[in-house]
Amino acid sequence: MSTYTEKVGEKLNDLLEKTYDAEKGYSKAAENTDHALLKAFFERKSKERKNFGNTLKTEIHGFGQQAEKGGSITGAAHRTWMDIKAFFSADSPEAMLEEAIRGEKAAVEEYEDVLSDTSLPSSTSKILTDQMHQIKADLNRIKRLEDLR
């Protein structure tokens, strides 16, 4: 039988922190582009990650643990890098798409890592599987957006 352990709680909190980072990163990307399709995509992704975070937070609280309250220092540095890259890059939509693809691939790997924990409660496993599938679907959309440049 699977149980919610402290180790699972730590992994979920790490994932939650990265979800906050992604939410803020997508919001920052939306601010840094004038490309209408990209702006809409990044705004939708930011809202999606906010919803992912709220769901993860509820799951963590449901098992009696404290949830992380914000993003990471690494995430803040990445958003600053995106600002700099957008400012200096003549091809900023392409640069932002590349960063989005890199971030989505990393997110899938992180989800797969947490899902490989056999002690996950079924409710947690379902939430993470659903979120990971959404990220994978959006990764395919991002790749199609590359053709719109």
C-alpha cells in the first residue's frame, strides 16, 4: 500500500517550488513578447502552472504537511536571464521558445522522477500524471509554435 511519507512531501514541495518558478517565468515571457500567439500561449501557461501549484498545495496540506510559499532563487535568476536575453536578442521570440522547450522538458523529467517513487498515494500519482500529460501536450504545441516565427 502506498503512503504519504516525509520523502514524498519533500519531493512534492520541490515540484511545487519549480511550479511557482514556471508560473512566474511564463508570466515574464508574456511580458517580454509582442508576438500575439506567443503572448497568449505564455499567459495560458502561467495560469495553468498557478492551477498546478494550487492543486499540489492542496494535496500537500491534505496529508498534513506545510507547502512551500514561493519560488526558488534559481528560478528568480532564470527570469532575470530571460529579461536580459529578450532585451539583447534580435530574435527574442525564438529565444523564449527555446527556453520554454528547455523548461518543459526539465519539468517532464522532474515529474517522471517523482512518479517513480513507489510510495506515492494514488491521489498524488493521479494529480502528477495528469499534470505531466498536460506539460507533454504543451511541449508539442511549443514545438509547433516554432514554425510560426
